[in-house]
Amino acid sequence: MLLAAGAAALTAGSIQAQAQDAGSEPVILTGGVTFLTDYRLRGASLSDNKPVIQGVVSAKIPVAGAFSIYGGIWGSSLDKDAGGGAMETDFFGGVQADVGDVNIRARYLRLVFHDIDDLDFDQYEFGINAPVGPVTGGAGVIHDEYNGGGHSTYVYGSARYAVPKTGLAFRGLLGYEDGTNWDDKVNWQLGAFYTYKAVTFGIDYVDTNRYSANSRGGNRAKGAALFSIGAVF
């Protein structure tokens, strides 16, 4: 993941320059690496409540007017005790439209869990972000189709407020999931983050209304404060 993020940083400028020299729209290539004290998916830990490192490389290509296509690879270390293997790799692609300050997107994602059979699954998402006064609001729906034939649906709403002329911002999220793996699960998150140049420091409180045991008999979906530090390239 670190090598992929570094490659993104080194090649982004040359790819954009080549595209512009050819008279076409530039390819926007980005990457990032983040360290977190726990990997929570919709409020429940996938790393057995242990620290992880995550990386992403993505490309965005303007197509026509406000429309773009994008795709990339995202990865996270895991803990085998959590039941998801040693690593997760997600392959994603989608389309988006930026109409003024409103962003509309549709995305397909394939989640691959290494070292574990029949755990991979497909995910489909539709979402929108738009300014509401000084706050950027978001909403979306995600549908999961599992290899074993089950499925789940997750709906969420989010809000983000950036303090003017500072690198400080606040964020919140409320989500509801129902389906094969979770029944009537509610998760919520409140946090703050500070960005200095390419580095972001974050703290979030994450909680759910459900219990799910980790390898030590604790609740992997209980409330906890999470810390993160990440860099983009």
C-alpha cells in the first residue's frame, strides 16, 4: 500500500502533463496512507479492535461537462482473530457529476478478504453531497450482495463543518443497517480533524446499538474513541 501511494505521488504530475499535451482532459491521480487505532465498518470493528494501516490509489477522468468517471484500489491491514483474514482489498469504480456545489455519485465496489474463503462480496452505492448553509451535508444508500446469497442495505446521513481560515473541521454521521449480517443496527459517529498541508489528524467517537463479540469476548461494536493520522499525495 505504501509503495502504491508513493507511485501515485510520483506519477500524477507526469500523467496529467501527458494528457494535457495530447489535448485531452487531464487524468487526476491521487493516493493516500492512513494509520488508525481501529478499523470500524459502520461502527463495528473489522480489525479485532486493533490498529491498522490503510492505503488508497485512485484516478478520476473528466468525461463531459460536469461528469467524470473514477476508479481505484483501497486496502487495509486486518487481524486474523477478527475472522476477515490478514488483509482487505477493495476495487472500486463509478461515475459522478459536480453540478455547482452539489456532488452526485454512483459506485460499484468489490471487497476482497485475503486468506478467507467465500467472504468477498459486492457493494453498490448511490450518494449525494451538498452545502446546507455553512455545513456540507451528505446522504446515501449502500446495498451489499454476499457470496453466500444474503444481502443488506445501509442508509446514512452525514454533516461536515469547516472552521473558516483554519485547518480545523468537525464531522458527524448517522447510519442504519438491516439485512443478513445485521438486524436493525444503528451506528453514529462524531469527530474532529485538523489538516496541515498534506497531513490530517483526526479523533472520532464511534458507537452502535448492537453487540458483536471480538476474539477476547468484548464487544467489537461498542462505543470508543478512535485516533487517526493520514497523508495524501
